[in-house]
Amino acid sequence: MNEFKHFINGEFIASASGKTFENRCPVDNSLIGAVYEAGRDEVDAAVKAAKAALQGPWGKMTQAERITLLNRVADRINERSDEFLAAECRDTGKPYSIARHIDIPRGAANFKAFSETLANHPTEAFRMDTPDGEGAINLGHRSPKGVVAVISPWNLPLLLMTFKVGPALACGNTVVVKPSEETPATATLLGEVMNECGVPAGVYNVIHGLGPNSAGEFLTTHPLVNAITFTGETRTGEAIMKAAAVGLRNISMELGGKNPALVFADCDLDKAVEGTMRSAFVNCGQVCLGTERVYVERPIYEAFLARMKDAVAQLKLGRPEDPAANFGPLVSLAHRDKVKYYYDLAVQEGARVEIGGGIPDMGAELNDGAWIEPTIWTGLADDARVIREEIFGPCCHIRPFDTEAEVIALANDTEYGLAAAIWTENSSRAVRVAEQVEAGLVWVNSWFLRDLRTAFGGAKQSGIGREGGVHGLEFYTELKNICIKL
Ligand code: NAD
């Protein structure tokens, strides 16, 4: 049986307690292996290793040397892409056809893109006048924050984890990663890659475990952790903020969403349907940026709905390795219970189930897996819980609207503010509406089109701070002003 150990100070180690939890594959609920659960001692060892590594060869490297190492890490992930792919798809059940193009190559790219951005970012300098006429020069100097705790979710495990580890290391920090308990594999495999590439011991550490009263809490409350970057649910973010308040540690929060799509009658209908299908259903709807509320201008409402239903009927559920499959299971049976709860709630709240709504019959071999039908509803009231709460499953509600002002108000009628998609061929309208939608990311005539140099993060209860490109510098470095009197 596979064993997932912690990766601390360059070595794979078991928990002293011997305590493990099961890791199961959501495709058929088969046992993948046992994951060691870190206690306070393992977390302490990982944080201390990370702290010590700041003073070792890593801390003495030039930026160019660090970048060379991180580029090697990216190359090595790509060389071992088949192993990363198999590990990621076993943990999540997602189709190879998707993970091969998104999760693994983008996970590797995160080590290159941020290094390049940071290497090319200028240092701030201001010449100032002084009463003696000689003047002074102010020079901005950035140093690493120190030990960064990285807490990541299960939906895009490698990609979202390296989105933080890449810039953290590029800036000279060391990290302790706590991957989701559902998806321990690729973070562990990355430990092997770090050793193969010669990244010094203690720079990248991984501890496994759960959240409260387990590895997550032990890590976020550890006094030697200098900053915490978190991606996950808003309520977990609140708990981590409370932990970070002690000792006044920096936080970066990428949280939940209830993202709208605004489909205007002057859109290109083919593109709008294709894009909304992806934004609502890719990765079985488990994408933080995904669309769960679709608003369609009334003249094209019926046509749009009919096209979406046809497209959902074409989705092919199947095993990750099935090349024809483009739709996998949810990440776990526990998450399936949550999503199914909302499917039942939608009916109770008066939804019309346009397609889906249940658990599919996948045949004897797969029926124990976390499968669920892709689902479209109509007819819900704007204050229904299904419209207001994040479901994080393959489902959306489609509702007609009549005016631009109305749809902007509807889009903003949520506690969240992560992402939005606008579909229109009228560029003036696109900009006007995009500027009024309360979200950190707005796509016009596209979705999930990402340039790693741009800011990434959410408004309202979807997050605090921005990562991506030079924006990550604010979180991953300490900016010091050096004032030199001439
Ligand atoms: P989650 O909040 O349940 O767990 C995320 C991580 O936090 C896991 O590693 C978990 O073990 C850990 N954790 C849980 N409680 C903790 C605690 N008290 N202290 C420390 N760590 C703790 O989220 P999830 O279910 O893994 O992921 C899905 C959620 O993530 C959704 O809400 C989704 O919208 C959000 N998400 C957001 C983004 C973004 O960029 N904004 C990206 C992906 C996912």
C-alpha cells in the first residue's frame, strides 16, 4: 500500500505517533494509501527546518542562482509529467485530458513565470531635496518574509500550491506546505523533485494532516511562521485569520465565490455557450472561478438555455484515463453529499430541474465513486440559498434579465466577489459593465484566460490581497526603505 510521508528538511519521514488517515480515489472509492497525520512535533520540526534553511546555502544564494534552481524544478516536473499526472488524477478523479493540459504544465510554469517577473522588476528609488542642498537618495530594498506557511485546497492541488510556492521561493523565502487531506500526492512528489534539483534541505517542506486540531491549525498557530498564504473556503479563511492575528503575521487569502456570468443578447452565442459550459462544468464544477449564476438577456434566454441543455447532455462521464471522457467525479464522497444536499435543496426551494439533478448510474465498477450529474436549474428566487451559497459542484442556475442596470445589481447581490464573465460583442458595454461588477477578476468573452503577470484575488468575502506577477512581491517580501544622505 502507498504511504504518504511528510517531507521535512529534505527527508521523507513518518509521524512519530504512527497515526494515519486513508486516501481514497473518488473514481471508485478504492484505497490509494495511508497518509501520515502530522502532530505538533512534526509541524514544529518542519517549521524549524524552514527557519534554519533561511540561514543556510539558500539564504546566501544570489537571485540568479535561485532562479536557475527554480527553472530546473519546473523542467523536472515536466520531465516527470506522467507521474504527476497519474498522482493528481488518482487523488482527484479528474480526466487526464484536462489535467495534462492544465494542472501539470501550469503547475510547472508557476516556478518559471514568477522568477522571470521578479527578476525583471525594478527597485524603487527617489532623490529628495534637503535643507543643506546636498539631498538624499531613498532606495527600496526587498528581503524575504521568512518562513511562509502555504495551505492549499484539493480542486487544483499542484497548480494552486505552486502558485504560492513558486513566488515564495523566488523571493527567497522557505515554505511549509499543508496540502489538502484529500490530495496529498503531488505535493509529496514535489519533495522528490526538489531533492533531485539540488534545492537545499529545509527550503520546501510538506506536512500532511487535517485542519482544526491537526496539521493545519498547528502550522498556522506556530510562532516561527512569518506569513500565511491560504486558498480555500471563506469560513476556513476566517479561522486562519484569527490564528494569524496572534503575533501579527501577514496573510494572503484566496477564498470562495458565487460567480456570475452576464450574457447579453448581442453576444456571440456559440462562444457564450462554449465558455459558460466550461466555466460551470470543467473540473466537475470544482473551480473557485467557476460560474454558478448565469444571467441571460431575455431575447436570447430560451435559445441559450436550450443550447446549454444540449451541451450538458453531450458531457461524457468516465474514468480519468478514458480519452473520450471530459467529466470526472467530485473529489470525495463527503463533497458529493454536500453537493447532493444542494441539489435536493434546489427542488425544495422551487427550482425547475432542466437537466441532471441526481446521481448517475455508472455501473457496478464505478458506482461506489463520487459521481454526480451535471445540472442546470431555472426558476429560483434571487434569495434562494442555492443562489446565495457556494456549492462548488457541476451546476448552475440560469435566469433571464431585461436591462443592464438590473443584471449588474443581480451580479453584485452576493457576499462574494471573486470572478465574473461578461458575454457581449459591444466593447463599450463590456468595459462599462466590467467596471461596475464587484469582483477581483472579470473576463470578457472568455473565462480562465490567465496571464501569470496579472493580479489574482477576490473582492468582498472572496479574499484579501492580490497574488500573481509583481503583486506577489507585496506579500512575499518585506519592503525596506534605505534613506542615504548625500
Ligand atoms: P477548505 O477551506 O476546506 O480547506 C483548504 C485547506 O485548509 C485544506 O488544506 C484544509 O486542511 C485546511 N484547513 C481547514 N481548516 C483549517 C484550519 N482551521 N486551520 C488551518 N488549515 C485548515 O477548502 P477546500 O474544500 O479544500 O477547497 C474548496 C474551497 O476553496 C472553495 O470554497 C473554493 O472556492 C475555494 N478556492 C478558492 C480559490 C481562490 O483562488 N479564491 C481557489 C481554489 C479554491
